[in-house]
Amino acid sequence: MKMHLLSVALQASMLWCVLLPGLAHAQLGGTSGTSPSGDPRIKDLIERIGWKYEVDCDGDFKLGFQVEQAGPGQIVYINSNTTHLGQLEIRDVWAPAMLMEQPFEAEMLSNFLQENNDVKVGGWRLIRTRQGYLAAFAVNISAEADAQTLKSVVLAVAFTAHKRKNHAAASGRQGRQGSPSERAPASESTHPSGTRARPQDWPRIAARGFH
């Protein structure tokens, strides 16, 4: 089965604006509207942590990480839009890992379910898109989470998605990814409040502590 693992450039530049329009709101987001400048609560937390970020065309926050200097980096999104369960306001933190042209095979679906049982927080989501079938790891957090909680969740999401992506590549299923110049859309822009970082400048995180 032919499969494309999302490259760093594909994740960073095209996922929201080109490949998956509306995914944040239909599948991984909620109903509370936010402006394209992003939720100021998240902006404040990220800047307190000290991470560089971008705000994408949907107003969601995009962060990049290098995991143990192994392979391509990992993009994590923090949705600005939220949803409600009673009085609880919920936000999604998520990371794309794999994009396939055909539905996932039964063995891989079983692996996702087993991993959902093993992880400390969050779970895998399989999403049908116009470009194929996306596997994304996501965690629901309180929209009022503090900086330390957000940091812990973002790092766990980054590592989990990156681990799955590397496992698929090691198994020989990696497809053609293309170069960053081939993937970057002409319409991409960074919100003025964003502090954009090149992939080589992304924070490096160790795998230990996120198993």
C-alpha cells in the first residue's frame, strides 16, 4: 500500500491551508470562534514558555521540534478554536504523523488502538481528507490550562507522533516526500505576532519521559 509520510515542509506549510482546509473545526477543533490572530491565552502561554511559533491561516498555533536529532522534525498544532462539554472548555493539541492514499490496513489500525491503551494521555485519530487518510495524535486539554501543563502535553504529542512516523519510515513504507521548496505554497504567511523559527533552530527534545 502506497503511503506518504508528511515531511517537515508539508506539515509546516500546507497541512492547514492547502491539504486539510476546515479540519481544525470539523474534526480537531470546536465551536468557539477565534480571530486569525489566534487565541491570546495560548499566545501568552507559549511566549512565557519561550517557544517560537507561527499562527496559521486558521488562527491556530504551529510549533516545530527536533526529537533527539533523529530524522525530520515534528510539527505540533495548538488549536485556537475550542469546544465545550458542559462548563468545561476544551482545546485540541495535535500532531500529524502519517498520510495515506488508501485506508489504513487492519494491522495498523490495531496498532493504533493498542497504542491508545498504552499512552498516558491522548490518542490516535484517523481522519478522512480530500488527499487521503490522516493519522494524527491528539490530546484534549482545558482551554484554561497553565503553561506547565501545555508544555508537557505539547512535548508528549510531538514525541508520540514523531515515534510513529519514524517507525513507519523504518519499516520501509515511506513514500516520496519532496523537498521543502516543492511543498511550500506561495500563499503562506506568518502572523506578525509569530516568531518564526527555521527547522534547524527548533527546540530539541529527548524521548525519555514520554513513553
